[in-house]
Amino acid sequence: MPGPMSGVRVLEVAQWTFVPAAGAVLADWGADVVKVEHPRTGDSQRGLRRLGNIAIEGARNPVMEHANRGKRSIALDISKPGGRELLMDIARTSDVFLTNFLPNARKKLKIDVDDLRAVNPQIIYARGSAYGPQGPDGGKGGYDMTGFWSRAAGAASTTPSDMDGVVAQPGPAYGDSIGGMTIAGGIAAALFERERTGQARTVDISLLGVGVWAMGVAVNAALVSGQPWVANPSGANVAPHNPLTGFYRTSDHRFLGLSMLQAFRYFAEFCTRIGIPDLATDERFASHESLVENAAAATDALRQVIASQPLDHWRTVLADFDGQWAPVLNTAEVAADPQVRANGGIVSVAQDGEHYELVASPVLFDEAHLSLRPAPEFAEHTETLILELGGDWDRIAALKESGAIG
């Protein structure tokens, strides 16, 4: 079944993950995404061979596949006259121009808004940046570790108050992936408006803006109180006034995550299920107010009981419990989680008779799982695209001779 972006062409001049991730989402949704890569260097992430503790072996690069699946790759040097001319030929047939090049580079290469609109007045021009287009840092570059995590308060707000250091992002391209979804949503809104009114917008999304939005409730609280959000000390895994919100260690050194904001509503049944029904009738916990007042005592009792059994025991005991809880899983367990798979969170990709799996972008249309295509090989579609645009082999040969294409 064609995706909702079927028939839309996106011209992407970007690398790394933040902005290319948006192109991947749009490709998931059916768009024809043409990725421009430099003929000699390609996307810088093609050369990555390690992600944290994980060595990248074989042909499948998790970063490239995550941010570039479903696209077409052309090797094009847009600094050369022939390369820029070909870029503009593609732009004439495109609905969206997507880039993360900095303002000075866009100006030097003549790929800024006015340059693209000169050949295609209806093109949606989408820019992803570290800090946004305005203000004193509008021209500065950055990554999700700087713009999204550090400057937008994610790092400070997750670091335990007694920790000597700063908590890092939980995984590679964490802010980039969230930001990529945001860019894709902004582009979808702009395309919708253009369809309704004919107006073509310039769309800007920054890592800083996405990070501030992700921390929005805590930042709003700071606006009201003037006080920063402070994380609990290390080891203080449970909310101080709610024993059913937080993390409890199990006997196999795993964790059970509870998030029952209406603690008193669930407290009696939870205690019964975990084998301490007498705690529910204890006068110290007989009302919402008394449970809040004596939360520390309730937490101590729950910690002792939950620590007596392994995580799988509690998963069985709480399987049909109405309160809000979840096991704390690692990435390998998430990859095997039947609930993730049932909702199309991980899908199979076919290439050359072989199959491998990727994380899908998290939007279902009519409850249908997305059909993903692999990331392109470097420069895989250069010649094909030139021929599609009406070029011939003589033009291809001339562009190769000049170094404009690879």
C-alpha cells in the first residue's frame, strides 16, 4: 500500500543523523528521498566502526540504516558548476529541500532559500540546526549532545543531585532521532498548508528547541517558580511522597518501574498481588493523605518484598494488573519485545534475497506496519536519477569528467 507521502520528492543535502533522520521518516511514509553525498567523502557516518561498547561489523551500519533507509543516493559535488546545475534540476522536480548546512555554507554554495525558490517557488525549504536560525548562536553548529542534551537541561535534570559528573544521553543519536521526527512533522504540516493555500513555507527545527520542548513541563515549572529541576540523589529510586512511582530492584538485580500517579487507588490491590495484603489495611496507609505522609515506610516495605523475587516473577504476578508499571529493559530485550513487534516497532527489510531488521518510525497508518527499504549504497542512484531527469549518457560522462558526480 502506498504511504501518505507517496508522490512527494525530498531533496536532502545533509549528513550525520539529525536531519537525515527526518528524511528516513519521510521515506518510511512513502516519499522519494534523494540524498546528496559528496563524491569523495560521502556521508561522514559511513565510516563509523564503533558505537560505544558495540563494534560495527559487516556491511550493515546501524547509524546509516537508521537515518538513511529507503532513500536514493547520488554522489554530487555541488561546489562545481555542473554539480550545482544538476542539483537545481532535481530541485525543480522536488517538493521539499532538506538541509543541515550552516548559513555560511549555504550562502557559499548558493543553496539558501532564495536560491532554491528561484528555480522552484513552491518548494518547502526545511532547515535543521543546533540552535535555531535567530539569535547570537544562529550560525553555530552542534550535535544532539550539545544542543539537545546539554543546553536544553536534559543532562542536568537527569543527573543525580549527589553525582560527581553528568549523565550522558542514553544512546547514540538519541536527540537526533527525536528531532528527526519533529522535522518530519513540520514538513508534513507545511505540505498540508501548501496543498490548501499554495503557500510554501520555510521550516526551521533546532536541537535546542526540541530539547526544550522535551523538558517543557520542568521548564514551565521553572518559569513559575524560578527554581531549576533537581534530580533525586543516586539510589533514591522512588518518589518521596508516592511509593508506587519509581524503580524497585528485584532479586536478580533488575528493576521494576512503577508509575501509578493515583497511588492510593492501586495500593491495596498492589500489596495483595505482591503477597503483603496486611500492608493495605495498615492504618498508616488507610487514606490518600496518610499514604503520602507515610510514603517512606511504605517504600521500605515494598522494597523488601520486591527484592525477594526475580523480575520474571513480578512480570507474571502483575501481568493483568490495572496499575501502570513496566519492566526496565535493555536494548537487546526491547528488540525482542513482542509488544514492540506487534505494533510494527521493528520490521524486516529485504535486500538481495536476504533479510535483516530495523527499528521503524513510530507512526502507523490504518494500523498497517511500515514497509522499509534498505539504506542506499554510496552513489547508487546517480546515473539513474540523471536519466530520469531527461539527461543522457553524454551528460553523465561530462559530469564525471568534471568531477561533479561520482
